[in-house]
Amino acid sequence: MPDFPIRELQRFSMEALTKCGVPLEDAEIVTESIVFAHTTGKGTHGLGRLPIYLRKIQSGLMRRDTPLKPVVSALALEVLDADHGFGQVAAVHGMQRAISMSETYGVGLVGIRHSNNFGTAAFIASAAVKANKIGIVMSNAAPAISAPGSTTPILGTNPLAFGFPSGDDGSPIVFDMAISNAARGKIRLAAANGEEIPEGWAVDENGVPTTSAEAALAGAMLPIGGAKGYGLALSVDILAGLLTGSAFGGGAKNLDHKTDRSDCGHFLLAIDVSKFMALQDYQERISRLSKAVKSSGSPGVVILPGERSRRYMDDRNETVPLTPAVVEKLDTVSAELGLPPLESIR
Amino acid sequence: MPDFPIRELQRFSMEALTKCGVPLEDAEIVTESIVFAHTTGKGTHGLGRLPIYLRKIQSGLMRRDTPLKPVVSALALEVLDADHGFGQVAAVHGMQRAISMSETYGVGLVGIRHSNNFGTAAFIASAAVKANKIGIVMSNAAPAISAPGSTTPILGTNPLAFGFPSGDDGSPIVFDMAISNAARGKIRLAAANGEEIPEGWAVDENGVPTTSAEAALAGAMLPIGGAKGYGLALSVDILAGLLTGSAFGGGAKNLDHKTDRSDCGHFLLAIDVSKFMALQDYQERISRLSKAVKSSGSPGVVILPGERSRRYMDDRNETVPLTPAVVEKLDTVSAELGLPPLESIR
């Protein structure tokens, strides 16, 4: 796969988004989330999403802007209506509101209504961490997981993230998971690239385990821990979808749906650490925890959530790979919009 | 296994606890949690815990009362110090505070410091549900799960529960999980009864998969979803343990530890549904969700979290089984305290 400079991804994303009428500040957030995905090893949530956003904007399925009108307001709680704008823009602004409320009330909760996929949940949780807050982030998503005893997908892979401000060493703990054994984006990418998927990720439409990415997309993803993953996915569907006034119970649609809006919702919680104890005490404790967990294994073996992502760029010289299938789609975008194509390093 | 009337379990628990100096109202909460465990099919968290409580009270490792002194207070946030009293008493009172705060602020967060095992997390989440609030409940626990790449347990099975008020049909969704593939209580019970455990639950002290309950207790439990369960367990350890000022990072001890206090902590969040929408709208949505999920499978096959527990007593005629090993320990308790022994139905 060819490598692309991060700065070139940034340039391309900003030009494409603003050319399509996305406000500059919103384009910056979306671009930051795309770069975050690529630089943390989650390229499935990266630049490959851009052609989808642009198509949906052009066909009226997504708004260029993301209005965030408050529809519920109750001191430490707000629900903001994204009116089918960008998920990242809604979730970052929503988390900022939750952070601000947590500074007054100790905790702040924001629900986002009528939204779209927000990229990686770790990106949103990191917004809380930067403000020295604990962030808890959930989103519901299009049906992909079936309930135990069924083969019909009814719940999303529903991402869930916890972000914890760093200790003395400056390394936050950011834990980000999809409730399926694998993220649906990975299966979609495998399908796009004509690759097989590992066993245990999914079943086909008849409930039979499969390694075909295409068959998996037509079937159902397997949740972690069987009934436990099902319960988690259902809980996230209620908190992020049902409670915020968004779609739920199988009603949310994939970001790349051809005719319908996604209408997913987000649940964003911020906790002000400094209300519990002096920030220095917290940092000392987190450092102690990190050391205890790491020293429970042989030196260098045990890593903390977020560590692998943070190290992803260590030896990559400011470049990341893109698959040929994604590059081809981006070339179509640049041709359509009259932008210089994405330039790889050779 | 002999069957025992629920009312007899209640009688025995109340008499034993109050005889040991537990205040009447606290004994009622502990007894209610014990009965809840037995009547929802989670007998591992039931009357078998009583001899442990009594021994710990007598040896000064647990307090008879549970003082709950506020040590942090910030509008929608409180931390209460249980000073090594009963986990159930602390968590039920803590959830009541969270509920009350949520009615003013939309959301209420309570941390419990220096506590003990609170029984089933579903019991605590149900306290929120009864008040038409969503309850999120977490507790850290003694190390039982190892981090990926290590065989030394460093994190607890750390229970996690979500309770959602019911829809039109009066059936709340209460989802309760341990982060291990199996609850540690089940392995302890298997060890006490000399039974084997299923594959996939645990590894021995060398990291080799085992079906021996004894070897599992000396080894480590396996988390759901590998690194995902590890990340969840770590997140709960920070929220319930580190943040509340309790033990964390492997420092919490088992309830039945012979010489040390447990010092675990709890994280209790209540969300006032009626701040999001009229309660009737919420109920209509939860009913719609329940129907959508259930109708995703063949009739009667898909069940909702909490449904199996709620139906556990359906054909049991107000009696539950106790294992001979538990009955023997309870007979020792009644002999020591001069109480009538627990009477089974014959």
C-alpha cells in the first residue's frame, strides 16, 4: 500500500469538505478526527469516509452544518439536536458542554439527537481528557449484532469509550471498543479489499460462522461475551439512541446507507476529577495504577489501553498507508470537485 | 439439594445480622439483597455470604453499621465513606442520593469509599429503576483477571449493571454482568462443592486453561473479549476504586479475606428519564424497543436482560435450593449465635 503524508491527508480533507460547503471550523473538527483515526491505527474510520460524507451532503441525507439546538436542558444535563449533521462535530461540541457542566456540578451529561457516525469514540473521549476530565462516550449504530437465539441483526456494534487523564508520565488511558468482536468498519474494509476475515468475527445470514467479509455483512457480527455483549449493546442503544430522541431498536442506518439518514445518537458524560481530589493526587494514583498493571507481567509485555494507538506513529515518519480501493475513491472525489489529487510519497 | 422457603431465609438472615449488632434498617437492606440474589437465580451472592459477614464483624474487619460520611460534595456529585461497613447498605443509600440529585440536576453521581462487596449489582440498579431512574452501577473487586500477556491477576471481575425503568408491560430491563466470562462466585461455589468448571472460564497459575475450580482460584479468570474485557475492568477499577479513594490496582481484597479489609469502592450513577421526555413517551419507546428486539428471533426465543432472573421463581413455590456446603456453614452460625437452625421443607 502506498504511504501518504499526514499533512497531505489534512490538506485533502479540508479542501474537499470546505468545497462542499462545510463550515471551516466544522471541517477542522472532521479533519482532526480523520487524522486521529489514521495516526492511531484506526484507518477504517479515516479518509475513506470522506466520499460518503460528500455523497450524503449532495443528496440531502446529511447537513453541511451541524446546528446543535438545545432541546433538553436540566442543569447538569443537555440534549442537543444535530439535525443530521456531522457526528464528530456534534460529539466534540457536546463533550465540551458536558465538560463545562462538570466543572460546576461535578458531572455533566450530554445527549446528541439525530446524528451520524462520529468516527472513533477515542477521539471524543480524548476531548475530555485534554480538559483533565474523565470522559465516557457511547453511540448507537445500525443493526449488526443479533440477540442470542436470533440471526437477525437488531443492535449496533455500538462503540463505547472511557478516557482518563494521564498521570505523571503524561500518558492518558483511553479505552475504546466496539461491542462486537471486531469493528464493522474492519469487515467493510476487508469486503472492499476482497480480503477474508478471521473466524469468530461474524456469522452469515443463516447463523453459520463465516470468514467471508461479504457474507458477514449480510449476516450478523458476534458480540464479545455472548449475552454480555448483547446486554451492553442494548444498554448503549437505550442511552445513546432511545433516550436522546434518535433512532433505536434497529432503526439507525449505516453511514453509507444510500437512501436514508443514519439518525444515530450519542451519550457523552464528563466527570471533573478535581472535584474528587486534588489533580496531583489523582495523577499520583493513576501513575501508581499504571505501574501496578504493567508490572503484573514481564517487562514491556502488558500495555495500557490507548498505548498501542499512541505509539502507532512512532516509526512511520509522518506518513500512513491507504488501501488502493480508498485511494481510487478519493481520486474520484478530487476529479469531481476539481481539487488536486491526493499525493503519495514515492 | 434441599429447598428452603424464602421467608425462612429472611428470618434467618434478620436474626443473625441483628444478633451481631447490625442496625435493624441495615439488616433489612442486607437481607433484601440476599433474598434478591436467591430469587433471581444468583444464589452465589446469597445466604452463603452471611457466615463471612459475621466472621468479619467479629474480627473487626467489617463495621456493624455503615456510617456513609460525605467526604466530597459538588452539587450533582457526592462521595460517601462507608468506613468498611456493608456494601449493600452503602450502595443502596448511595443510589438513593444519586436519584435525589438526578431529580434536580438531571444526573446524579455517587462514589462509595472503603466498602465491601454489595451483592448483585442488579439489586442496586433496581433501586434506581423503582424510582423511574436509569441506574448505572459499578464496583471494583479483588484481583481475579490478568492483563493480556500476563498470568498474574491484577483487576477484579468488577461487576457492571444498567437498570432501565419498564415500558407499558411493567418489565424493567436490568442488565448485570461480571467482566469475566463467569462470576468468581460461581467458581468459588464450584470449589466449595468439589465441582469442575466449564472450559473458557479460567486459567491456572501458569496461564494454562483449566476446568479445576481450585486451580482457577489460584490462577486467573478470563475476561470477555480479551483486551476489551481487560479495558472494561480497568475502567471500572478507576471509576469505582481509584476515583472514590478506595483500593485499586490489585489492592482490593476478597470479601472472605482472612486478615484484611476489602476496601473496594462503588460508582453509582442515576439519570432522571423524565428530564429527557415525558415518562409516558419513554415507556412507549422502551416497549417498542423490547418488541423490536424480541421479534428479531423466533417467538419466545429472544429474551431481554433481567427477564430470566425475573422468571426464576415462577414455578418454585416460594422456595429456593441451598447447597449442603452452605447449609452446613449456616448451621454452625445458628449454633454459635443460639438461633433456631435454618429449616428446609421436607
